[in-house]
Amino acid sequence: MRSVFTVLLLLVALIAFTETVFAKELRIIVTDRIPKSECLRKTRKGDQISVEYTGYFEDGTVLDSSVGREIPFRFQLGSGKVIKGWELGLLDMCIGESRRLLIPHQYGYGMRENLHVKPGTDLTFDIKLLGIAGYKPDGSPEDEEIEATTASEEGEPETETEAAEKPTEVDAEPTPEAESTSAEAEPVEEVVEAAETLPHDEL
């Protein structure tokens, strides 16, 4: 009885050793590359990313696909929410880039039972990176645009010379001649006020 148990243990160890030695490696194929000049930021652990994907079995049958859905698939890299093949295969990726991941079972669902995937199944995924939370399509931070807009709205501080050149209000009552001049200038004031409501590029 003990010898049978020993043989079984040796067989299990041999199988595990064989799988380790001859195990397939994760393959990453870039199918749509983004030029370096258009990629200011690549994915890294901790990023919240949005992707579009289609998964296939080895015979080409579709496992699952997000193509055509209104909301892309979102998850955080490195959080353990997806299979290991995705965690490793989607690092250092540019927004807009597409990759094909050839995922052996040890980087996929392994030998455990799954509703749609049999134990030991190798998978292929075509994945496109749609976005990284907090970054624009070119990879630049979104908050840069907000900071630039805020600075533009605030404007530069007023200098002492500019403040001195501003006309001061006069409390004295206008003379008849001044009233006449003011009345004649009213249409001009209306034109200016109307012009100020137009966008700057239309002036």
C-alpha cells in the first residue's frame, strides 16, 4: 500500500516537473503600433484602463467579446481582477495600441474548473487599449488642460502703472455739454457691449 502511494506521489511530481519544463510562455504580438511621438504615457501597474477585446479558443471559436458594447471593459492593472496573461500582456501599452495575446493555460484559467473554459485550455485575446483614466488620447495628463484654463481665466496681476492709468469716477453733475456728448456716444457704447459678447475669434 505504501509503495503504491509512493508511486502516485512520484507520478504527480513528474507531471508537475514536465509542465514546468515544457510549459508554454506568454506571447505578446503588437498588431497596431502607436508612434513614439504620439505616445507620451504607457500603461503600468495601478492604472485604471479601458479596453476592447475578443477572446478565442484554440480552434478559433469566440469565447467572449466586448466589441460593439456601449461601455468598454474597465479594470485596474495589477489588482488581480483579470487573468495573469492580461496583467502581464497589457503593461507598457500606448493608448490606441492593439495587441494579440497568446495565453497558455498557466497564465489563463489554469487547471481549475470554469463555467466556459475547460481546465488546461490555452486562449488567444485580441485587445485594444481605449484609454487610461486621467490621461488624454496622446498620453498627456488631463489636469494640464484644466490648469491652463484656470490660469487664463485669472489673468496676470494688475501693475501699479495700469491701475494709475484707469479713469476715476467723478461725482460732479454733468454739464449740458457733457450730457450732449454722452448722448451722442450711446450707440458706440452699445456696439462695444454687443461685441464683447462675441467669441474672441469673431472680433
